Amino acid sequence: MTQSLLTAPISRRERRKREVQDRIIEASIELFTEQDCEAVTVEQICERADVSRKTFYNYYLSKQYLIYALTESIVYDEAARIAEAARAHSDNAIERLKFLLDAMASILRNFAALERTLMRHTMKDAARDDERAAERWHHLDNLIIGLIAEGQERGEITTAFSAQFLGEITGGSLNSITVNWVYDENYPVTERLADLARFLEGTLKAPGQPTK
């Protein structure tokens, strides 16, 4: 593959599509900030973004799918970036997990009311879209399972249980803490995630591994 192909510019059509999608996203965020998500209509979003309803539905099947996309970008895509940053942070699996939990605590602390509202709205609607909900909730589990499996291969994490089980327990605990934070703005999320990090360090560490 030549260098010219690797650095080929985005086509005019693709650039136009991204610009329209950005307008829809910006308009929806403004409206969701101004009023309750439930009250915002597709018509309002289209008017604010200066697009037709047909154009909106070319990008999103419904308002709810737009909310899904925003939530996934804010939370789940960020989780994937954190998992990669954790790998770069340390060669040790326990330290990687502690880094991930600390980063998640920082993100949740800095989230504004909009992010909390979007996550609450997505959780509330999850029962209507079981397949998509399962995919979202398993996403972080799978990232954690990968980190744990790598740690087991290097002898850093106990093999008394499978990576799948340990990942599900860890991810489930993180999800539970996140849900509590979503529904209770006074929930001590930083302290709980720090507690979880200490608990995991004592539980997951393979026999003979030094305490850091």
C-alpha cells in the first residue's frame, strides 16, 4: 500500500456526512441540556440542527438510538480507551486494573448532569432492547476479562477461577457502583471504586506475588 493511499483525504461526501451528523449531535446535546430527554422530540432536534426528518433517520433509527450512541461514545468508548491506556501504564495486570478503576472514578467525578441523565435514560430503556443492552453491559466485562487473562498467563493473577468468572465479577461490581452513582448524585463513587481496587488486589493476586 502506498503512502498516498494511507494518507488519502476524506471524500467530500464523507466530510459532508460527518458535518451533518455533528450538527445532529450538537443540537441534541443542547436540547437534552435544556430540558428532560423524554420531552425532546425528533422534530426539535431536526429544527435545531437544520436537517429534515428523513436526514435524521438516515443516521439514527429513533431518538432512543441517538441517546444510545451518545451514551456509548461518552462511557463505553471511553472505557475501551482506558483499557488501552492501562496496558501502556504498567506491565502488571493488578496495576492495570487499579489504573482502570482510578480512571473510571475520575471520569464519573467529572461527568455533568447531562451524562448522568443520558446513562439513566439508557438504563431505563434497556428492557426494550435486550440484545443491545446485553452488548453494552458485556463490553466492559470483556475488556476486563482480557486484562485478567493476560495476568493469569504471566502468573500475576490467581488461576483458581477462570478469567471469564473473575472478569464478570469485577465488571459486575464496577457496573453496580456505576448504577448507584447514576441514580444517587451523593453516592461516594470515588471511595467505592478505591475500595474495589483494594479488594481486587487482595483477591486476584496470585500466591507469591509481591504487594505493591
